Amino acid sequence: MTADHIITGDARLDDLAEELRQRFPGNGFALDFALGELTLTLPAAELLRVCGALRDDPALRFEQLIDLCGVDYAAYGQSEWDTSEASNTGFGRGVDRDMAFDVDDPQRFAVVYHLLSLEHNRRLRLKVRVGGAQPMVDSIVGLWSVADWFEREAFDLYGILFRGHPDLRRILTDYGFVGHPFRKDFPLSGHVAMRYDPELGRVVYEPVEIEPRVLVPKVIRSDSRHVPAQGQPAPAGEGQANA
């Protein structure tokens, strides 16, 4: 495990960090402290073992799962809001373009778990990286039953599969929905349009008629980058944000 000397300034979290370092020292484990919380990154294969220990061990006792969500790290660190240059060539999710990242990256997605220990009054965040054509991680419904709908949501929005889930199906989108809308490569206009046809008495699917748009705004700021050359007029709308 990395980060051998985390000092949080909170005795409860310092004790937790030391406990986690001793219990999970193997490769693939990493412990970080940011924004007042500890984050334990662990290999997907270790998820059930670690979660079982976190829930049941008297020194840890994370009785509650507060939240579970997915994250898509595709194009992570590549700014979508570069406004220092002409922005009509910038990247926006509404623009059809060649992908600038590997859609089958084995580390593309993460499943993030937020745990709460009522007995020890402290919180912990877990992070598991998954990827590939069919990203998959073990279900934790058997440990915290509240994970049922959380995992269905992550499956619906990100396409992350949860091995052993008792009823893994969509929960927010329609059963006939195509794709997973929170993936970075999913177009804002979607793949199909859906409407109710009163004559047929059912929902029908049709091709999307929305024209893709550039969604990166152009922002003109009042700073040294936009000071006009001597004798030249100031740019129109200086100091204002223009779409």
C-alpha cells in the first residue's frame, strides 16, 4: 500500500489509516487523504473480502453503505473548456468526432463506495477500477442490501456489470434504451428518440432528428490576453461570456 505516513489532523482518521495500512498491505492497494476523507483504492478481485472485513471487524464496523456510483475516466485530464483560443474547434460531448481515448481501457471506469461507521463515527471511501468491453465487479448486495438499486443505477448509466446481483436491469431509463447515457462517448442527442403514439397505444422509437451542436462556450475575459494592440479597438463584448 502506498502513502505510509498520512496525517489527517483527526485522531479518528489517523487511527483508521493505520488500521487499513496494517490490514491491507498488498499490491494494488492505495490509501489517500483529501477533502477531509480517506480513500482506499483496491483491486476488484479483493472487493468482497475487504468489504466483509470493513463491515464485520469490531475495529472497523462500517455498518452502512451511504452511496455507490460509477465514474468514467475516459479523456480524464483533457479539458473540455479551453476558452483561451477560439472555442468552436474545442471538444464538446455534443459533437460527433473520432474518440481520443481507448474505449476498452481496462482502467476506464471506477466504482466508488461511501461507507459510514456509526460505532466509530467516521467515513471511508472505496474505489475499484474496472474496464474493458464489459466492465464487471462483484456485487455487494449480500453485504449491504441497499446496494441493490445503487448497482442497478451504475449499470444503467455506465454499463458496469455487477457479478452476482439478484436483479440487474435498468432502473432510470426505458427497457428499450440504447447505450449508457453517462459514458463520455455517449452523444447528448442520444441514439434513438422515443415518444408515445396515441393511435398505436404504445411507445415508439424513431431516429434522432436533433442536429449535434458544439457545446463548448466562448468566453472573452478582461485580462492581459485580450488587451488590444496599441491603436486597435477593444474586442466586442469584452468581459462578457458569449455562447
